[in-house]
Amino acid sequence: MSLFYTLFGSFIAIILLLVSIYWFAYSFFREHLKNEIILNSSLNLDATAANYEKHIKLIRSFTLDYLFENDTEILRREDPMNRYNVVVDVHQELKHKLNNPLLYVNNIIYYFKDEDFIIERDGTRNAETMFSKFYNSPEYTAGFWKHEMDNDASFKMYPAAAFSSATAFERQSLGIFMPILIKNAFDHRFAFIVLLDSQEVYEAFHKSKPGSGFYILDKDRQVLFASSDRFTLPDVIADKTGVGYERLGDNYYFYRTAPDTGFTYVEIVSDAGFAAQIQRLNLVMEALLALSLLIGLIISFYFSKRFHNPLANMIRSAQSLNAVGSSVGRGSRIKEFNLLHSTLSNLSRLNQEYHEDLQSKNNLLQQFAYMARLKKIHISEAPLPSALNADEPYRFVLIHIDFKGRFATEITNTPQRALNTYKELIDAHFSSLYENSLTFQLEKDQILSILFDRNGLGSGHPQDLDALAGLLNEDSDYCNFTIAVSPVRSSSADITETYQNVLDLIRQRRLGEDVQLITEWRPQPTLMIPSLSDENELTANLQSGCSDVTIPLMDHLLAQLAKDGAMARQFQDFAEEIVTKTLKIMYAQNISIHSFTEGASPYDQLKACYTLEQYKAFFHRFLSQSAAAIQAKKSETDVITKFVMEYIEENYGDDLSLDMIAGKLGITGPYLSTYFKEKTGTNFSDFILTVRMNKATEMLRETDLKVQEIAALVGYYTVASFNRVFKRFTGITPSEFRRHHNRLKA
């Protein structure tokens, strides 16, 4: 048989063997494809629920900021129809905010119940006109919203409904909106009504499949949104909570309950859709197999032809040399053999050197490959090498390093050197225990180790991590170390999810200056700190510079955070919020913070707080200094302002009026009002209200006087008017304020 037919036959045999192995493997795993499709549907629903929850949280935060803005407070306290300038400012700001398409909000409605007054993106009007003509929906009438204002809920979402415009000029559909009501739980006069475009949100957040359906249920199992009316939701599915799926009849029902809102997200997928996907996959794979076989035969024929002539010539040349050598002896063959041996030895040595150099470069390329995958960086060139190409057990260990105060200052110019030292220490530790382990710096303060163990990693708490924690604990005086350990994974497709898992674990760090090893995710505690009454009391005393109240109150709030199990980042967020609130108050009073911070930012000082005692010490110092600055600013006021403040402080229980006090100064009332506002940043009437309410809260805390007696002492003729003003100022009634304060003392 000729060389050509031998080579061509060998190629065909190899191709047929590979095709048979491929076909056997595909036939074996084809039965598992349906499970993979179900898994993908579950992951798709998880992503949808996460997107919805994140957007609901954004809407809540966005509207709550508006609820406590200064302009909103003015319109809530006074008749909005008498403050036209504020209404115009609110309307302009609202139009600007609604231009953001990523909010998916069609309109935000300022609803004043008692005044039957509405501010929305197109102007102002009364509620009946708004909900009967411009935003008409049989489910959400003006009477419906008036009734809903009596509820105590501060944030409530309602089922999606179709809205239309039905004016004298035109009648058109506006879309399907999901209304959201946001208000102060203690205020039944004012609320925001947000109209969320449910169809746009659905198209943006959910990757729907052909012939599928999508539902959102609230905590009371009421349907908030349905993508279509093709499917009905059985009662057994509507009552489901948690995460999972059920098959009923010809449909699969995937469900997931979100922990924050309690909403349950349900996706319905027809079994026919799964069958169609598998059928399409079968056709594609069979076409690829036939195409591969055809290409393999063509390439085999081509290479066999190309190899035939050169190899035949080489064989004939070798036979010719053998013939010559046999006539002249073996010496020529030995000389050639020595030459070949020398050449091959040199090639082997060079190959070893190249191999070592390539191994070193390959390690660097592997690190870059992992960084690209974890950071989702698109590489347009050829794929980079990665040790996760084959499915084998692995786990991620992420170490977060936070340099402490003085040590961070000492290494300001060389922080990377310190990071490299710790990276080498961690790499040496894991390299001695795991073959092919990889350790590299991922961020400026993060070091990631990927551990491989072909014999199988344990799923519990590995002792080698305790040993690493012991090594790092020796430097706990200089750094805070947080070690996050992922579960054992075996699929390279999970690498991004695994990295996100250890990032989430890093955020689970608690207060303390020790090395913290975190292997399990725990739900983040839901904190309602500070309460509305605490926040109002804190704000009022920050504005007045009363550190005797703000410091004990902050100690109480910090202790409550620790008692509720708050994480370190929650302490940091809460502390930054209080600092921001204090700085805003000082800026409003034209007080420079550099007068008492000694050039150091209070936010930078907060970053050096790692324990409850350190947070308390910071706020003792910060609130004392800010209160002193506010008090000093008050003492710098001019003669007119000082007279007005002292007169009101001394006569707060009398019948005070702008014209009466202006007459004592020999000036007009309007001039005094403008002058006082310019100098203090506060309206004359607001200052009188603040003084009276501060005196009232002081009497409620420190005396046993009855509420009606306190009302008379601070200048109110009836208890009803005093209760109304006090609740508007603090959010609670005088009796509730006294009971709350007594509980704190106990």
C-alpha cells in the first residue's frame, strides 16, 4: 500500500473515532440540557428580581430625599397656594428630574389632601381634575387617593393599571403605570404619588422568552404586575414564597421572594418552549457534526497529498545514503549521528530555557486573564490562558487590607511595597499547601488567592485559613485584615459569581480591630435608626448648638446599632450621614468647619474608627466643637438680631408679632422680616416656632407639668393648636414625645 493511502486512511480513522466519541458524549449529555435550560431560567428570574429590588430601593431613596427637602417642608407647613414662588421652584426641579430616562417614571405628583391641590410635571391643578381627566384610571380615582392618605404606611406600591387622558381636546392612552405612595407615616395631609412605567421597567429588567409570562406579587399575594393575560396564576403558585420552581400541567412556574420588599417574582414558561429550544439545539449540533466531518475529509486528503511526495523523497534519499554507507563503512554514519546528537542536545537545552521563560510569562498572563474575567474586560485578541479551563474544584480567598492611621501615614509614598510584602506572604502560605495556587493583587487594597485541589477541597472551615489568620494577626496593630472564603466550586462558568460572593462577604465585616475570617453570608440587619422622633430631636439640637442633648442621643443611637448587630459599613454610613447633616447646618449658618477641624476632614477621621468606643469618642469631640462654633456664631449677631432673639427667648409665652417687635426697634415690620432672614437664614415666624417648641420639649423632658399647662406657658391658647403645631414640628404628639423620652431614661 502506498504512503498516500496509508496517511489518508489513518486520518479518516482518527476523524471517525473523534466523531464517534463526540456523538456518544452529546447523546449522553443531551438529557441534561433541559436541566441546564431550567437553571438558566432560574438565574434569569434571579437577575430580574435583583434589578426590580434595586430600582424600588432607588425610587424609595429618591422620593424620601424630596420628602424632607426644605421646599417640601415649606409647602407642607403652609398653604401651598399662598407660596407661589416655592411651587414654581418645585415644579421646575420636578421637570428636570423627570428628564432622567433611567428612572422609568412617567410622573411624580405632589398631593396635598386638605387643600385638594396637586403639583405635577405639567403644572398644578386640583385632584378631581387630575385623576378624572389628565390621569384617568377606574381603579385610582381622587376618592381612592384621599382614602389611602389615612393609612400609616410610608411606602406602598399598588397594582399596575391602564391610565388615559380624557380632556375636551383629545382622548389617548398614557400607558400602564404602577402607582407608589410615599409619605410621612405620621402625616396624613401630604404625600408623593409616583407613577412607575411598568412596561418600560419590565422590558428593561427582564429578558423574556417566547411564550413566557411574568408576574409580581406583593406580601399580601396581590398581583402588582402581569406581563400578559395569556397565563393564569394558580392559587398553589400564588401562595409560594422563597426560591424554587414547580411544574403544573404543560407549564413551569419559577418563583423568587425578595427579602427586602417581600415581593414574589414569578415567571411562567411553557414546556413547549423548552422542547423547541432542545429541538433547535439538536438541529444545530447535527449540522455542525456533518460540516466538521466534511471539512475533516477535505483537510485529510489535502495534507495526505502534501505529505506523500516529500516523505517519499526522504525515504528514497535515506535508502540511497544507506546504500552508500554500506560501501564506505560506518564512519560517516557515526559522524552524522554525533552531529545530530549535538544539535538535538543544544535544541533541548534551548527548549528548557524557553520553557522556563514561557512558564514565568504564562503565570503573568494567567493573572491578567483572571483580572480580565473578574473585571469583565473585553479582550479582542486570542483568548488568554487560564487554569480554570478544565472543571476542577477551586475556591476563592479574598483578603482586604486596611492600613491604620499612623502606619498609613508612614507608608504614604510606598503603599505598594507593603501590599507586595503581604502578597508574597500569602502566596508562600498557599503555595506550600495547594498545587498551582495563584495569588495576585486585584485592587489597591485587595489580594485574591485561587486555590486548586484535584483531590477535592473540603466544604467546611479549612484549618489552613486559621493558620493564615494567625500570621496576619501579628500585624493587627498596623492593619485591619478581612478574609472572605468562597464555597467550593467546580465550574469555570461560576468564576464571576464566585468573585461577587467573596466581595459580598468582605462587606459583612463587623466592628473590631482583629483579623476577621468570614466564610458564610449572613442577612444584613434591617435598621430603623434613627427613628423619626430621634432624627427631629437631633436636627433641632444640632441647629441650636445644644451638645448636652446631641452627645447623649448619639451615644444611644450608636449603642442601638451595636445591639441590632449592624455591620462595620453600616456604622460608617450612619456616621457619615450625621456628619453631613451637621455640616449642612453649619454651612447654612455661614460657619467655616476649618475653624475647629484643624484642617483634617471629619470624613477622613471617621475612616480611622473601627470600634464602638472610637465612634463615640469621635462624636463627643466633633459635636462638642460644632456646638461651640454654632454658639459662637450666634454671639456674633448684630444689635437688631440680638435684640429680637433675646426678646423672643425671654417672652416666648407672650403674644409675639412682627410689627410689635419692629415698633420697639423703631423700624417697619417688613424691613425687620427681611433683615432677620438675611442675617440668620431663618424666617421670623420659624424662629419663634423653634424657640417655643424647644422650650416645650425641654418642659416635657424635665417637668411633670400637664400638656395644657405647657401649651399656655409657650404661648398657645388651646391644647388642640399646640398639639397640631408640636406634631408638625417633631412628627409625634407631646404625649408620645414624653413617653418616648421616659423610655430612654429607663
